[in-house]
Amino acid sequence: MAYETIIVDIEDRVCTIKLNRPDALNALNSQLLGELATALGEADANDKVRAIILTGSQKAFAAGADIKEMSEKSFVEVFLQDFFGREHDALTKVRKPVIAAVAGYALGGGCELAMMCDFIIAADNAKFGQPEINLGVIAGIGGTQRLTRFVGKSKSMDMHLTGRFMDAEEAERSGLVSRVVPVKSLMEEAQGAAEKIAEKSMLSAMAAKEAVNRAYETTLAEGILFEKRLFHSLFSTEDQKEGMAAFQEKRTPQFRDK
Ligand code: CO8
């Protein structure tokens, strides 16, 4: 499919989706979110793709929802349209691993979008924030919930109430991002991580993703039970036999997703 607001590229089993509205610092309008949901769905369904990278430009991952597009909307409109509710659901239903490679601004909906990915690799110039309060609103696509789970109540309150930005170093220290790299090596680092994931059995990669995500949805006891059931079920796969045999034979495993 031809897209206007994103660029999709598949290389070495990795699908990279680049947000591409440079004049608006990749502000998230309806068209972009719709195209992104479609592209993620296509990548998820494409057997050649084993990991996905979501990125923006060096100046902005995304500077938030498009303020110009939404400024005149009424309560009735956003309520009846379930404004960005459907897109949120589509973006968070992707089963393959999704890495956010974030450089520059990740603000408002941009920060929320990065947090919907499985983990965030940040460039050293990245800036995260939930500045919606400056616009007379609050986060609307998961920010108050996900940021609080990642960085704790105090820092999340600080971010949402003052609207201040967090730099990459603070984001790593707080557990929001998994690693920080020089901006020039961001895509190389993300591609390397995605290729490493692409080498694994898709069965165990998807199971790991489901189990980690479960930690945010349930109690410890239920989460551990869920993990144990998935762990046990992987013993029914050829990939488990292959992985453990390869270890003992001191060779690289050849996973076949079976
Ligand atoms: N929406 C629309 N246009 C934007 C946005 C935005 N969020 N951010 C930047 N732009 C546009 C600017 O209007 C400008 O366009 P123009 O040249 O036509 O005036 C262009 O991008 C460049 O921006 P600046 O000139 O402002 O660039 P600076 O480098 O001076 O500043 C900043 C960069 C600090 C990022 C600044 O642009 C800024 O503060 N942007 C707004 C950040 C913000 O408030 N984000 C939160 C938006 S609300 C939100 O995300 C709600 C989430 C809930 C729903 C989520 C659905 C996805």
C-alpha cells in the first residue's frame, strides 16, 4: 500500500516504519495514525518480518497529537468518534516485537506511542514529555497509565503536572528507556537489536512478549501462572528441542517457528 505520512522499509527480516511529517515534527494526525495502524498490521501478518522498528527523524520521533487538527473538535465529536481509541487498540495488538527508536522530541501522543512499543532505544538527544497540561487537556492515549508504571507515581505526576521534558539520561535512569546511544548510531543499534530478535524462534519471542505484557495487567500470582503455562507449552515445539540440542552440540540453533 502507498503511504503519505510514513515510510515502510523491509530489510533483513526487519520492518522499519518511519514517521514522516517533517514539517510538523511528525505530529500524529488521523491520517498518520490510520496509516501506521495499517502498516503495523501488514508487518505483523507478513511472514518475512520478524521484528519491527518504529522511528521518526533525528529532530522528532513525534511532537504529539496534531494540535491544529484537534483544536476545534467538540466533546461530542471526540466521544462519538472514540478519538484515537481504535488506533490505540490496533497499535497495541501487534504480536511481533516492536522497538521504538527515539531521537529528538517524543512528546504527548509521541511519548505515548513510544511507550506502546515493547522497548525504547533512545538517542542521546531524545526528549520525553507529557506537556498536554499546557494545552488545557491531559494525556489521552495511555500516558497517565503507562508512564506511571514505567517511572513511578512521583516522576509521572511531575511530568504530567508540570509538563516538563525528560532527557535521555533521566529517561534511562528512570526505566523509561532500555538504552541510550549517540544519535548517529540510533538506527544501527535498533537494527542490530531487531536482527538479534529476528534470529530467535518467533514462538518464544511472542510468548515472552505476551508474558511480560501480562505483568501490567494482572497480579503477581496470576502472572507467574500465565508465564509457567507458556513456558510449559513451549516444550511442545520443535524449536525448544532444537534450541536445547544446539546448546549441547555447541552450534547455532536453526529455529523454524515450529
Ligand atoms: N501538532 C501540530 N503541529 C505541531 C506540533 C503538534 N503537536 N508540534 C510541532 N508542530 C509544528 C509547529 O506548529 C511548526 O509548524 P509551523 O512551522 O507551520 O508553525 C512545526 O511543527 C515546527 O515546530 P516549532 O516551530 O514549534 O519547533 P521548535 O523546535 O521551536 O519547538 C517543540 C519544538 C518544543 C516540540 C514545539 O513544537 C512544541 O511544543 N510542540 C507541541 C508539543 C505538544 O504540546 N505536544 C502535545 C500535543 S497534545 C497530545 O499529544 C495529546 C495526546 C492525546 C491523544 C494522542 C493521540 C495520538
